[in-house]
Amino acid sequence: MIRNRLAIFLVALASAVVLNGCTNALTSDINVDSQAAPGLEMTSYKTYTWLAAAQILNDPDGQWEPRGFDADAEIQFLIDRELRQHGATEVSANPDLLVAYIAGVDMEALELEDDAESDLEMMKSSPQGALMILLIDANTGKAVWGAVATGEVEGRRSEEEARARLDYAVTQMLARLPTA
């Protein structure tokens, strides 16, 4: 019995290490930054409603979003999940907070890169993406918290990879909400 439990524990531990290693490699390029209004106390905000959601895409070949994957729905689901974990409830009337996000992807972005052979800077393709989440006090109309995640965008990712990257970004962003 003890050996079986130990074997199960070791398999679970090995799986966690492998999955963590995959997640780190999959998300290592994602950078997150946030800013809160001075003196923000999130505990005073109990309810929220959606104000706006938008995507700005420069993806003429349809490479960023896997076929059949709805990034807007996934982002909203993840934000809802994280806000619930912070004790907020979505309502249809008289919210404390208004929630907005914008996602932007430019699959044709370029950057300069040093060419080792010629000592010249050369242009190279460097697709970029960003996600911004904004929380607005519904009574004052003023932003009380915002976060942005930026990262490199590779075309032709699987739906699972796209979902994992969005999950990581949204989770990291909302983990920065002040708790007290």
C-alpha cells in the first residue's frame, strides 16, 4: 500500500516537473507589468461588469489564432475566473468595477538584429502581441488598476498552446492585484 502511494506520488511529481518545464518554455517570453491607483483596496470592490473588449490584429495570413479557437471568449473566461478568485462577482446592474481589455497582435512586426557576419543591423521578422486589462471604478469612471502582458507571437500554435499562453498571461496579470 505504501509502495503504491509512493509510486503514484513519484509519477505525479515527475509529471508536474515535465509540465512545469513545458509551461516555462512556452511562456518564457511573456512579460507582465501592472499599475494600481495609490491606496487601492480591492476588498472594497465586490462586483463588476464588462465594459469593453477589443482585438487589434495585423494577421493577414491568419497565423495567430488557431482555426476554431475564440481568443476573445477565452480571455474573458480567464479574466472572469481570476476576478472570482479575488472575491468579485459579475453583475448586470450597479457594479463596483467596470472591466475592459484589449488584445493586439502584429504578425508583420520587424526588429533590428545584429548580423554576426557583416556587423550590420538587419531587419528580421518579430511578430509581437500584447494584452491589456483595465479595471475602472464604476462610480468615478477612473481607472484604478491596469496590467499589460507582452510577448513574442509564433504563428501556427496549437489551440492548447494558445490557451496555455493566454492562461499564463491573464493569471500573472491578475495575480498583481492588491489583496489588502
